[in-house]
Amino acid sequence: MQAPWGKRRGLEAADGSPREYPLVCHLCDTAAAALVLWEDHTAPGVREWVANELDMTPHEAGRFIAYLAGLHDIGKTTPGFQCQDSTDKNSVDTIRHEIASYLAVPTLIEHPEKPASFISGIAHRIGEILGGHHGVFPPVDRRTRKPLHVPELGGPEWDTARRTIHTELRAHLNPTLPTCLPQPVAAALTGLVIVADWIVSDARWILESQWDAPIGIAARWEHTLNATRARVHQLGLAHPTPGPLDLARILGGPNRSPNPLQQSIIDDFHPTGPGLLTIATPTGSGKTETAWIAAHKLATATDRYGTLMCLPTQATTNSMWARTSATVDNTVTLAHSMAVFHSPYRHYSTHDPDALRWLNGRKRPMLSAHAVVTIDQLLAAGLTAKHNMVRQWALTGKVVIVDEVHACDIYMLTVLARVLEWLGRLGVPVVLLSATLPGHVSRQLTAAYLTGAGCSSPNPRPVAYPGWVWHPITGSPVEPRNRAQISRAHARTARVTVTHYTGPVEAAAANAIQPVAKNGGCAAVVCSTVDTAQRIYIRIRDTYPGMCVWLLHSRFPHAHRAEIEADIVSMFGPAGDRPDGVVVATSVIEQSLDVDFDVMISELAPVALLFQRLGRVWRHDNPRPAWATEPTLHILDRDGALPYGPAAIYRDSLRELRATRAALAGHGTLIRIPEDVSTLVQQVHNRDLDDLNDLQSQRERRDAGLANIVAIPNPHQLGHLETMTCPDVDDATVAARLGMDTIRLIPAHIGIDGRYYLDPKHEIPYPQGRPPHRFVEAALNASITCPAHWVRDWPTNPDWAGTHLADTVLFPNTCHDGLRLDPELGLVKGNQ
């Protein structure tokens, strides 16, 4: 038998003839990469945690992990894989090579004389890890119980070949096998094995660095160890080195002092290990900076110095990435569906092109020491999606910060709770941030984390508003000593009025902004739907000709929306001159933009969202017009039945809408911040689902049940690893189930030659075949998002499969089937 080959794609000779890279070389490369990842990429606290779980020293654990990675592709030593080009290949039984590794490796470690105990033993657990190295764990079936009788593995000569490689690898690494290998640890280590395989599978690196190295494991080991170490560092995977707390950098300058909330973290927060910190304070109170100060303390306490910032929207994520990348010295990745096309990030990526080209690959951004992501990236670690174990491994070395927790719906909260169970089990410290956190959500998430950490009957302490509470995995909860000082620092009053209208809402909105039209100043009108925003914009524009009016919503072309957002922030942000005029927007303004208005008008919304909007009124210390005597939010509501727009967009929160009406009517117009914020939020939003049986509660229980179906098991109830992944759950399914069931429309202007063009001037033709990156970027910048159900059966382009345009549809002449693109209004549905 010839020596088995392991790689050949991309390794062809200059004349195009195929060349084969020996399997033993690839296994040696992967083992070395795993050891380097253990030493240079894995956080010191994670190395200690894994070693303790395996009942080993960190050195022994590293050799064992290298041994694991070195066996991952040994299943390629089968007749089906090695004889792919044979003339009689049709007569050879085939088996996927990762399944072959899963079945064969346990037989190399120990002989399965007792099948039942073999399945539950360490050898089988090792086989599960190797069988999952392509992102899906293998099933336990009849082959698992009798692996020596699987014909696809080949006869004795193939078994001898596998044993020869195994013996050579084991003799060189001399690993100690663990006496215990808990399932959650095995799942996380699978992620490390996958990353090691990814690193050394690049054909160009093999040709440049490894092609001429000696073939035997012992002979090539030192060369390969040095080569993979250089590559791990080149790809930006080295764990960050700890440094002192740099308050000046966090707070934005040497003359900035911590506010009482931030000072309380400095003075009263002294973690000695992992746990969950919940910070609940009003908007504009410096929660982000507070979280960074806390994260530094948590990193020091746990020896895990990476960070992961999670936010609800692309706009908030882009903004947070800009702040984070300016605050830390290490590479900071950005992860959401449009991240690689975000212009500042694309420019940033040119500073370290090798690392960011690799880290920006699918499912890789969270492997960076620091990452800022939309929350779906975190939640994917809790769903049975392919490669979730890579995401779990990426989380182990970080402090995880989840901002705007209140923005999660029931489905997302259920998945987030499962992720927190795992983070508790993995010893990952977590910080939750919110300005309007309902008590039942705080209890649910804290209990999930503590349960995962091993607490059998958690009793979470509620967070007193404004303030924070720390739940360590061992010990008692901790709160700030002087919460009254925090409360006084953020104390202010605001006016919240309710205007009842009977005619069209656009007339009520136009009437509400009369002071701005007559006497100057700036206002924002926040609408429940894009359609309403378009109508209100038209009414205000036509009612007050000459007054500046801006429109912002999610259905503008991507690049145009980014320009509008940038213009609004430049005008109404911290450094803006705040010109007279009115911004008409949807809810994107309440979470995404740091802006300041003299007054705000809003359609009815749940009270937690109203307080988010109120946080954009008198947000900064700016001069005000004479008529603006106090921060004011005017709410537009209809008498009787709920208004159509709010009832439609908040159809899953009708109980909260009605409760908001009642709470505001009973409270009066004067709002004391922060005291009344917590009172009203809890009055409207805090509930126990099991005590309610209306239609909304039934729907919420259904959504929670659906989330539990696709979520990974509780780490303490995990049996075989096959339950961790489901081949039918892919990234697109995850996005849809996380409430992101939108689609992008790509303009398709039809030219006189019958071809499609991206632009109305017919200057950018659609390419033939697979589109180049430049066209993909231009198409996404021109794309418009809308609900997917609006465009069922619209035309697609099959040549775009496998690109960022794969899930888009064509928008013929930007006017099709009741939709049209208006340069001033954005995407319009119907006769608007």
C-alpha cells in the first residue's frame, strides 16, 4: 500500500497535474497547530480550566489536545478515500472521512470488547470530537457499537496503516489520556481542533512553508511547530497580553473623571472568578464605559483577556466597533451580515490584511481576541447549527458583554438563556447591560447562568435601579455600597404627554411640531412603521415649506441609509451644531444613534421603548430654544382601539401597549428619572409567563418552545455529542428563526440590449457567471431590505450562489409588483 495522501486541492504542479500531500504531514501540521493554539491563543484561565476538567496539568492537556488534532483526518486512510481516482472506484465502499475517524480512532486507543461501555467511554468521546471536525457531530448507530465490522473502513491492511500513523503520532507526543472528558469540554475542544485544521489547510501556506519539509512526524516536528506558530500570530490569533486599566482611554480623555456609576465599579466590584454582572441604569449614564471597566477586572480575575461585545442592530454594532477599536490596541473584528462592506471596517482591515482576511471568513470573526458582533452571532452558539462548537471555543477566552438586553424577544431570550447556561458551565464571565430591564428577564438570565455554573437552586437577587448586581459562581451577590449617589448623579425630570387624535396620525404629528416650525429648534418624530414615517414626512414637508425635514428608516438603499445616518449624527450628535428642523424616523433612532433633540414626538409604543426614545431628548448639555423648558416626549395615541401602526408592529406585545396606556394615564405627565423609569417598566413589562393565559402569552410560550427545540441541550443534560448539532439547521435558518426574516432587493434595470444593469444609467452591467467582489460590494450598497413575504417568487440569479448575494432577489427597474424605489422616500409599497 502506498503512503496515504491527505490533501491535493490547490496543490497542482505548474502544468496542472495533480500532486498529493502526505496524510501524515497534514496530521503533523494540525497537531502542531493545535499545540500552538493551546500555548499562544488559548487564554491562561482557559488552559487552567480545561486542565482541571481533564484532571491534568496544563502541559499534559496541551499534549493531549495536539494528539486529538493529529488524529482528526486519520479516517482518510480508507479505501473509499484513497482510491477516488481508481478505475474500479465504483466497486469500493465509501464513507465520509470524518465518520471514518469517529469509528476507527476508538479502536486504535482501546479494543471495544464491551460495546456498551465502549460507547460511553473516553475512547468514544475522543471519536466524537474527531467525527465533529467538519462542524456536525456524528450519530451513535449500529456501526458505533461494532466499529471493527464496518466494511467501509477497509480490511486488515487499512487497519494496519491507521495503526502505524497512530503509533508514530502517539510515540512522538507521548500524550496522557484523561480519565474524564466531560461533554461540554469535549464540545469546546472540538472547536479548537477545527480551528487548527483550518489554519493548516491553506494550500498556499502548505506550498510555501511545508512542501519541502521532512515527511516523518519526528523529523518535521520542530520545523512545523515554528511554522504554525508564525502563522497563528500572522492570522491575529494570539491571545492579548494583559495591561493596566487605562481609564483615560476608556473615558475618552485624560481630563474625564469616572461618574458615580463607574466609580462604584472601581471601588466596590472586586471579582475573584467568573460570574454574571448586570448593570441597569438610564440611557446616557455611561454603561458602555462602565462595562469596559468591569470587563478589565473580570479579565484579570479569570485570566481571560478577550472581549465580545454583542448589540441588537447593525447600526449599533458598527458604532460600538468604532468605539472599541479606538479603545484597545489589539485587532477588533466586526461581525454581522454586512460587516465586510462597512467602509470604516474595510479601511481598518487594510492595516493588518493577512489577519483580517482570515478572521473575516465565515464563522471566524469571534476567534479574534476582541470582537463586536450583532447578537445573532452569539445566539448561534446556542443553536444546533453547523460549527456552533467553533463559536463556543471562541467564547471561552473572553469576557462577554451583551448590550440592550431588553431588545430581545421571547425566542431570542430563550436562546440567550441557553447560551448563558453554557457560558456558566465554561466559566466565561458575562456582563449584561440595559436601561429598561424587566425583572423577570433579569431573573431568567441570571438563573440560567448560575444553573450552568453548577448552582442547583439559584435565587437571583434583583438589580436595584439604577445600579448593578454581581452574581459570582461561588459566593454571595454583591451590589454598590452607595446606590443613592448613583441615583442622584442621573436624576432629572422630564415631561411625557399623551395627545389623542381622531384623524390621520400625520396631521397630529404635523401639529405637534408647530413650535419648531414657528420658533426654531430641533425635533424628532419616531414612527412605528416605515409607511407611517413616509406619510408623516410628506405631511410635514408640505405643511411647512422651507423647514428642513429629514427622513430615516431601514428601506433606503444601504449606502444611502448610511449617508443619512452619518449626516444626522454629524448634525445632532455630541459634536453637531443641531440645525433647526425635524427628523422623521422609525425605531432605528432609539437604539442606533447618539443624537440630541429639543423635543420628541412618538407614536404609542411599549413604555420601555418610550424611555429609550426619551433618552434622545436633552441627551447632552446644549443650548435650547426658549419654548423648550424641559425634556419632553409627546406621545400620539388614538382614542379607543389601538392605532393601526403600533398595533401592527408590536402585534406580539399588545398587552404591553395596553398596559403602557394605562400606566401613563395613571402616572401623570411628570417623569422622575431614574425612579419612575424602573417603576413604570416593571409595571408594564415584568411578568411571569406561567401566570398568564391570554393569546399573547400562549404565543410567547409557543415561541419559547420552538427555541428550545432548535437550541443545544443544557450542558448538564448533554449525552452524546450528536445532540449538539443538526445538519438541517444552517445559518439562514438561524437568521430566520431569530426574527430576521428580511430579504435584500438588488436593482435590476433592463437596458435596451436586454441585459440587467445595477444603475438606472446602465453603466454597471450585471456580470456573466460568478460576480467579482467589486460588483458584490456595489450591489449590496445599492440593495434595499424589505420583509421576505413581500417578494415571494421574485426572480433570483443562480450565478450568485455562494456569494454575499446568494439570498437576494432582483428588483426589475426598481418598480415591480407594487413596490417602487423613490429617491426621497426610499422603498414605497402601494400608492404612497
